Amino acid sequence: MSEYLDDRGKTKSVWFAVLFDFHRTKTLRRLLISMLLVGFYAFLVDYLEAELFHIDFKPPSYVYSMLGIVLGILLVFRTNTAYDRWWEGRKLLSKLGYTWKNVAIKLNAFLPESDVMHRRYFATMISNHSFSLKESLRGGVIVEELVESEPGILSKLDQLYHIPNFFLTKICEKINYLYKQGVITDMQFLELTKHVDDTSEVVSSCERIRTSPIPFSYSIHLKKFLFAFVLILPFGFIHDLGYWCILIVMLIFYAMVGLDVIGEEIEDPFGQDENDLPFDSICKSLRKNVNEILKV
Amino acid sequence: MFLSKENFWFVGLKGAFRTPTWRALFSSLAIVFVYYAFLYFLVTQYVDFNFQIPGFVVYMLGYVIAILFYFRLNNSYYRWNDGYKALTYLRANADTFSMKIRAYLEDYPEEILFLSSMMKNYARAMRDIVRDFQDAKGMIEPEKGMMKKFENVYHLPSRINTLLEERINSLRKADKLTLVQFWDLNRCIVRNSEHLSSAEALKGTPPPKTYVMHIRGFIISYMLMIPFGFIHEFEAWMLMFLLVFFYFYAGLEIVSDEVEDPFGFDADDLPVEPITVDLENRIESIIKT
């Protein structure tokens, strides 16, 4: 019922399918308790106002629309920058992929067909580099994902300060070794070392995205603003809507604060949540690609 | 699991009172409060204003202010991000440079030590210069007697780059580096200046003052004007409300102001010091392992 076939025979979900999946979204799960609290607050305001105090306090409706515009724009900014970081992360991963593929393509041409040893060495080191980058961004290392390209290379990984750099250093050394041995010419050497710089930039930039959330003073200001908005929200409705305002306040809270929560969710894209980047599969496909190009 | 901190949005509000906005806005809040109190007194006791600014004017100006905020925040954030990028690119460059000298100069450990210390010095000099000072004493001495070459210099990072280039060149002359290796290392040195100057551009050029002043003037006149939109339903409550609005509106301006100059010692500034330390550790681990 929630899916249909389009002209080209592709399965598509109907637009309102979200209604059936709604309960599974992470935003709702993360906001449920807070929404209930806000609903309770609205009830309290309503009750006190209707039964006890009868204050005639009613801000004109344009106060809310005025604040709503500013808040809306701030939330756009929040999601925009968070998405920007998420997408920058994705672009960096593409850059990592194509840089290594280019290195493999060049190595395949430069190295003699029979030099299986070096082909295998580079193929394993390239995949080691990308897999270890993935895990170092998640704060660790999984030795099982790595391949022992030379004996004992994986034995002291946990003592290293920075694992991806370690593999990159090895690659750099091997390129220099091949050059010194006369296996590759000087121009071929330059063509290869160029890519080492690019990869290093990807590593450092991914670390920047991971370690720098949006400036604290901004995110806390936005939260304070949202909080204050929610606090005055019930006063706009109680005179007209009575207890129905509880639902409306909860709905507005969900819509607005949800954006803040999504922003938090996507601004560090290297984790393993459903909204994070498919880093594992990118690494795996890179490994397959490089192995295929280098014919190992 | 369900009751974890992550699922409780209000936890994020902790630290709400530690931000610089309170301090920066305290006097302005006091002034606006006095103005509102005076107006209230005037309206309730003496003057009967018979004009009221229509709601749509207040509303419309709110629109304009919101868009201006977006523009200002966006600019400041991207300045901050660019500052971060400059630092991380320098770190990447230092990484590749050390990998390369380690491979190319395998047989000359004293050269590796010299060049890597100079790279660390460059990062230190950049850390200092984006914070408006130079400290020749804080440099690492790469070789005996080098320290005096850092003293009394107009621009320390350029001096360090000069020394690096001289050394690479003499290594080439002495045939310790081949032509293409020399070429390759040179590329790294060139990139040093590139990243430093993008950081210096951020440091030295704040956004045009007139435009910042215009936004501030706009916010203040808006806040002074708003009470006339409510003049017929003037209540003390409303004024407290407006004070809170003022805090949030002007606070955004303060936030942008904090963020737009990303190098410094504030809580919101970039972690220049930790990044430099990280860079040094990485160089160390590359050349030692």
C-alpha cells in the first residue's frame, strides 16, 4: 500500500508512507520524553490560567510570527551548516576513493606485469590505509580488517600515535624505494607522490569534521531561544483553544526542536548510525576496485 | 537506554549561563530595561499616546532582521570554518612533508631531524602569529646556533620557510636529494605559505565595519520601536517579554561577533594550541616509527 511502481518499473514509496514509518524515526525517539514534558507544561499553564488565576495575558499573534521567522531562519542555518559538514565528509570520502584508484591505475601501468609482490603490497596498503582511517575516525582500530602486507606490521599498531599516517608513510617509502631501484622513472615518481599529499589532506580534513561541532555559543544560543519560545508558546493559544493547546504546543515543539536534533545527528557523519555515511561499504568497494586494477 | 541523556533534549541547555553573551549584553540589557521602564511610567501616568504602530510594520521589520541575521551568521561561520581549514591543511602538509623527508633522506638522520624541527617551528610560528605575537624563544632549536636566526625578525614564518628552502636547496646541491625529490619537497614548502596567508587574511581583515554597525543600529532602533506597537495594551508583562526578545536578538549578533574572528583565546575560538600539539606529535610519530 505504501509502495508503487513508476513508469520505469522502479519501486517507489508513496509520499505519505512516512506516516507508517513515523514511529521508527530517530528524531521522534529522541524527542518523545521532552515532548511529553512540554505537553505537561502546557497543561499546567492552561490549568493555572483557567482555574486559578484568570490573568488576561495574551500576546498579540504577530509576536509569535515574528519570533517564528527568526527561529525558522536560525534553524535553517543550523541544518544547513550541519548538512554542509555531512556532505563535505561525503565528498572527502569520494576524494579518498578516486585518489587511491588513480594511484592504483598508475601503478598498474608503471609496474611490470610480473611484479606481483609490489602489486600486492600496494593493494593491501591502500586498503589498510582506508580501513584504518575509518576506524581512527571512530576512535579505535579493528586489526581483523587489515592485511599483513609485511611480517609483523600489525603487531604494534596500538602503540602508534596515528595509524593511517603510519600506512601512508609506508606507501611513501615504497614509492621512493621503487624510484631508487630504477623500477619507476623520475616523472612517474612525481606522478605518484602528488597523490600522497591529496590523501593526507583528506585524512586531516575528515578529522576536522569529526572534532569540530558547530561553535558552542551558537548552538547554546539557539537552544535557549527555542526554550524561551516554547515557554511563552501556550499563552498564545489558551484563550482560544483551551486544553487543545497542549497538542499544538507539542506539535510545534516537535517540528522546531526536531530540526535542532537532526542538526546534531548529522554534523558528525563518520559514526555507524543510520544517518551516517556508508563508510564501511565505501572502504570495501575501494578494496575490490584497487585489487581488480592491480590484478591481485 | 530510552531514558538516556541523548533522548532528553533539555539536557543540552546546561551551560546556558556560561556563554559570553551574558557578559557582553549586560549593560545593553540594563539600558533597554531602563528605557522600557521609563516608557511604561510615562504611558501609564502622564502621556496618552494616541498612535500605535500597526502590527504588520513590526512583523515586516522582523522579517528583514531575520534575513540579516542569517547573512551575518553565515559569514561568521564560514570564516570560522575557513580558519579551521587552514589549520588542518597545514597539519596535512606537515604530515606529508615528514613522510617524504623520512623516505628521501633515509641515510641522513641529522637532516630529517633538522627539517622536521623546522616544520614544527613553522606550526608554532603560525600558532603565535594568528594570535598577534611572535615568540622566537618558543622555537625548537634544530641545530646548534640556529636560535639567533629567529630573533629580531619581522615575520617569523617567512624566515622559517626561507631557512627550509635554503636547506633543501643545499641538499640538492650536495646531491643528497635527486631533482624530482627536490621538486616534490619544494611543493610542500610552497603550500606552507599558502595556508598561513589564508589564516592571516582571516586574522587581519574583519568584515566591513559599516555593515556590522548597520545591523546593530537596526536591532537597537527596532527594539526601541516595538513598544509603540503595543501601546494600547501596555502591560508590565509585555515589557519583560520584550527584554527577553532583545536578549535573543542582540545575542545572535554577539554570537556572530564571537565566531567571526576564530583565532584567539576564547572558549569559542579554534583549538589552535591542541592542533599544534597534535601536529607535532604526528611529525614525531612519523619520523620515529
